[in-house]
Amino acid sequence: MTDQLSEVPDEGVTRRAARSQEDILEVATAEFAANGYAGARVDEIAARTRTTKRMIYYYFGSKEALYLTVLERVYAQIRRVERGIQIDELSPTEALRKLAEATYDHHTTHEMFIQLVSIENIHRAEHLQQSETILRENATAITLLEQVIERGVREGIFRDDVDALDVHMMISAYACFHVANRHTFAAIFKRDMLDPALQPSHRRLIGDMIVATMADRRNRRTVP
Amino acid sequence: MTDQLSEVPDEGVTRRAARSQEDILEVATAEFAANGYAGARVDEIAARTRTTKRMIYYYFGSKEALYLTVLERVYAQIRRVERGIQIDELSPTEALRKLAEATYDHHTTHEMFIQLVSIENIHRAEHLQQSETILRENATAITLLEQVIERGVREGIFRDDVDALDVHMMISAYACFHVANRHTFAAIFKRDMLDPALQPSHRRLIGDMIVATMADRRNRRTVP
DNA sequence: GTCTATACCCGGATAGAC
DNA sequence: GTCTATCCGGGTATAGAC
């Protein structure tokens, strides 16, 4: 979580203060992700920062507001990744595989994001619903997927009874599960889903899965 | 979570006491699932039971021990479902679909189980690892899947580079996601994944997905 | 086994000086 | 903006009568 999460500092705030807020957010992200909302300790965040607890309340107002800022920061991060995906030159099949792999790559390298999403779901997305930014911006992720699927259906190579949200659901489910359920899975089955040795095959499998499902001839509208 | 979760009461405990402990566990399951481990309140559990807070500590010793009992109870429940699945008469393809649908059915009707698994993952499965029962018994879920896949590979209709744990992972990922990420998904994309109107198609989709992936001819060892 | 009352501590939030 | 010190609610856990 060190990559490009910085926000533009407010005008009236000194460079040092902005830096300090960044530090707090960095540490808070780790603390919330590791312990959940109620389990996270503001004391602990302060202890791991160069600032004090008093300053955290000065900057962010409350534990909940701090958590919300953390949430918006990690959602902004995945938005940037999504916007960077280029699929112009690819066939619908290749594009689908690339989108699936990009999601797999993001989630497997951003464990804290997945943990925060899990935590947010435990709390019925009550905080997320307070953030107009996330709700407005992050839904756009599927427009790319919509275009790819529409093209594939038009070309007669994709089934037409599964929409973009369904595909997004399948991709996210697979990619999330590797990270979100890593520990219970490893405890019961003795296999670490994030073992680097397994990642290439898991990365291929998500592409296979999505492509095979969408191209399944038994469900295709137009049989060639 | 009203179905058959009862444990056999200890010998020295009266019928009334056993019933009281069942009540506590029922309510505790809901409380932990809804608020996470740290967010759950023993006061609240006591308030929603006919017993008192003092009795909860008398019966279970600590909040953590209570949570562990809750966890073992829901894992015992899914074990019973898994053991009840019959696939003797089915082809490998049909068996795979049936197993996928059974998992989908269980998870979508046991929201609290999925929430508790999420919570447990937030805490790096530290509690789950203390339960020899869960670790010993729940790994057996894949033996059925192993047999089906071995048969399918032998008959040349399944690819042979995806093992039973991988398939279990795909099935669980899909089924878990519907429940675990329901709220963030609904908030962002305005679609409730557990909407009863969508369930038949989602139920078909998980079967299609698993069957298509395993039968994908481009990855099959023996091309017919 | 079941109750009431309470000890004790921890954590979020704030006061107020500089 | 930054610090130290502190309040105070509430949460886990227990004492002790019946």
C-alpha cells in the first residue's frame, strides 16, 4: 500500500502537515485492515506514527471519519488501476482474459484493500454508503466489461444471457476469495492460496474460467 | 440458523441448563456475525436471552471461548450438509454441477456462517486453529470432489491440470462472494446478489462455470 | 444454578497550555 | 499545529448472596 495513494494536500495546510496526515492514513489502513473497525485502536495508530492521538482527532475528527478516509483512499487506488487497463487491440476473448488477470493481479497484491472490503461488508456497507465519491466513481468499472461483452455477443462467440455485472461478480469472487479467505482455507486444507509458486496457474485458471463460461457453446445464442 | 445445530448436552447438566446454553449460542451466533468479534457485546447477548451475563461467563468462561463454540457449531452444521450429498448415480459432469449447486444453496441460506468465516479471516484464523475438531473434520469435504474429478479425468472429459482443491476454491469463491460481499456490491452496483428473482440464474451459472472450466476442450488432456 | 452489584481496565474523545 | 494529562462511558470479568 505504498504506491500512489497520496491525496493533494489542502491549500492552507503546510507540507509537513500533509505529510503527517499521509503517515497517519498509511498506518490507519494497516491497523483497520488487520483488526477490523471495532478492533482497531487509535492509540496504536498514534504509537506507530510520528504524531500523537490528539493530532489524529485534530485532523480527522473521529475514529469513524478516519476509517472513512482510509476506505476512500483504497477505493481510489483500485479506480486508478481500472482506468489504466488497455484492451483496444484485443479480441473479446483476449480482452476478457486480460480483465480477469488484471483483477487477480490487483487483489493479490492489495491484501489490505480486500480486508477492508470484508470489514465493510460485516458492517453492511454502512460507511461506504456515506461516501458519494466511492458510490459515484467505482461503478464505472463495469463499462469496459460491458463493451467487451456486447462485442462478443454481437460476434456470436459469447453467450448472451450473462451480463457484465455477472461477469464482474465471477471475476471478483475468484480474485477476492484468494485473499479474503486465505487464512481459513490454509488452516483447513493446508494450502496457501497466495503461495507464489501457485500464482501463475491460478492466474491462468481465472482466465480459463471466465472465457470457458462465456464461450460455452451449450449456452451460446448463435451456434456457428 | 435454526436447523439442527443442537449439541448433545453434557451428562451432569440439567435439561433446562442445556436449553439455556443453546439459547445463548443461538443469540451469540447472530451477535458475532453481525458485529465482528470485537464489535460483539456480551451485554447484548445476555439482554436477548432469558439468562444473564453472569451465566454466560459461568457456562463458557470468556468471550473468546464463547466465540469459539459458536464457530465450531456453524462448521459442524456445514459438515452435516456436505455428508448428506448423494452423487452415486451421476456422471462426473452432473456430479460436479450438483456439488456446486449444493454449496451455492448452503451458503446463500446460511449468511451467518459466511459472515463468521469472514470475521475469522480478518483475525487470520487464529481462533479456528485452536479447534482440532474443525481442522480435523472439515477437510474431508474435498474427498467427494476428488473422486468425481478423478473419474472425469479418467474418462477423458475433464482437464487434468486442475485438482480438487482448485475446484473447491472456485465453487466456494463464487458461493461465498454472493453472501460475503453482498452489501458493498449492492451499494456500488445497485444489485442485490441475493435477490430471490436472480437466484435461479445464479444457481445455473455456478454449475455452467465449473462444468465449462473443467470440460474446456482447449485444456483437456485427451481430445475425443 | 441463578441473581444483583460491582471491580477494574481500556479506549475514544477532549481540555488547555505553549 | 503540537504536546501532556485526563475524563468518562462502557465492556469484560468477578464477588458473593441465595
